[in-house]
Amino acid sequence: GQNIDQPTEMTATEGAIVQINCTYQTSGFNGLFWYQQHAGEAPTFLSYNVLDGLEEKGRFSSFLSRSKGYSYLLLKELQMKDSASYLCAVRDLKLSFGAGTTVTVRA
Amino acid sequence: SAVISQKPSRDICQRGTSLTIQCQVDSQVTMMFWYRQQPGQSLTLIATANQGSEATYESGFVIDKFPISRPNLTFSTLTVSNMSPEDSSIYLCSVEPASGDYNEQFFGPGTRLTVL
């Protein structure tokens, strides 16, 4: 089975940095995804890691350590529009999602 | 990428009735999935819609309750049968294009279902 854990909520100030951690225990591994979901909308793809290390894409970066079953999503230079739920998802034969982390950005 | 549309976008239904949700993709895709997202929760996979054969259901979901069709590589339907208030949820169609860089999955806009 799959077990994917991430914090429920995080709050940060505009312009700051926030790191969302995700730990997982899965029977197989074929990549880890981060999705962003604004309230009332569908999830949208942010990042993908399949090898250990850091993937940077603009203000967002994602890190993976397969040996530790650990990933994080780093959001830099936070903007108000970054207030959303961030979903960690792990693929073995299928994509399984964590419960999501609600990030609130305050002015 | 893939552009996915779902119909209806939302509906309010009576207990005991059934609703069929349609998912249309703008390109042929290998994999199509149906997810449920209950209020305040994350996504739960209901089933994988297989073209030309029966869908593959996840634990806790059965064909009699959630019959699925996939007549071709761009279209699928999910029916929520004999509905109860516990079925109130957002139902999302998701696809994995054949030519995706990361086997990335794209999501449709969702169908918001309320059962009274």
C-alpha cells in the first residue's frame, strides 16, 4: 500500500520562503509529483522528481531523497496567488496523493 | 499537454438517482482515470478507464456503484449510481498522454456533485 504524509497547513508572509515536506512509504516507486490546487479548481502540475536531488523551476524547487522516502517543495518569493493546497503524489503503478498542505500567504 | 473538459460542471441530485459524468480530451491518450475528492480532502483514485475493456477499480469501489465506459481514446464516462448524500464530492477525470515528458497526469476541471 501507499502512505504519504505532509503537513496539513502552513502560513507564511508575502516575499518569504516556505518548504513543504512530504514523506512516503510505497511498495514501488516511479516518480514523485507536486501539484498545486486552488480552491474550487483542478490540480495543476508543478514538478516531477525521479532521481535524487533538486529540480528548480523558477520560484519553485523540488527535492527528492529516495533512500529516505522524502521530498520537499520549496516556494520562494511568495506571492498572494501562491495561497493554495499543495499535493504530494507518488507513482508506482498508479498515482497516489497525500492529503495536501494548505498554504496561506499573508500580506 | 492535454485539454480536458467535463460535463456537467456541477449538479444537485436526489437520493437514489444516478448521474453520468462525461470526460472529453482533445487528443488521444493512453491512460484515463477517475478520481473523487471529498470536501477538504485529497484525491482518491476510483478506477482506471480501459479502452475496449472493463475498468480497473481500486479497493472500496465497485462497478455496480461506479460503472465506467471508455469507447475510444478520447472519451470516458463515469456513472454514480443509486446516489446517497455520502456521494457528494468532486469527481475528476485525469489523463496521461502517450507522449508526456514525465508520464504526467493532467486533470479535468471536475464535476461538483451534491446529493440531497
